[in-house]
Amino acid sequence: MKLKYFVFTLKVIVPLVHVLRLVDGGRKAAMGYINEAMEKAKKTIMKSFNNNESKYKDIFIIIDNRWTCQLHRPLHAAGYFLNPKFYYSNPKMKYDLEVKNGLYACIKRLVPTKDVQQKF
């Protein structure tokens, strides 16, 4: 029985540790990579449970709550959108409203006049 919980914990923790290492590693600027890293971590968790949502649903609620209150900021979305590695490899990014809204929020904050905002 204890082995079952240990395996469950590993399936969840290992992908999240990869995200933490990216954020806290200091080897490269993490700003433009955090969104992609979280998406990969969640996909890895899903795969490890054979896409059985009942097994990871509660974990995703915890992850999403932490993501929303601590890491999900417009600056991260803008960094993700402006990162050429992801922009050119993911043609759907142009249509991701959450990412685009983050970019627009950054532009509005940095550029005070609407005329100049429109040019960006």
C-alpha cells in the first residue's frame, strides 16, 4: 500500500521539480520558459496516469491555484510569446488568448499612450 503512494508522489513531483529547477537554476533567464515548462509538466503528469483525469484532477487544482496566485503574471506570458523558440515552433500561440492578453497587459503598462500601444 505504501509503495502505491510513493509511486503516485513520484509521478507528480518529478515533473514539478524540473519546473522548479528551471525557475531557480540561474543558468538562463527563465521568464520566457516558465509557461512552456508548466505545460510540459502537466502533460507529463497526465501521461504518467494514462490520461485518467480522476487520478490527477486534485493535483491539477493545487497546481493551478499556485500557478494563478504566484507565477501566472502578464510578464511571463509576454516572455513566452516573445520567445522565438516557442513562437515559431507553435503556430497556435498567435491564437492563445491567455498569452496574448498577458502580452497586451505588459504593453499597456509600459507604454502610456494608446497611439504607441497600437503600433506595438
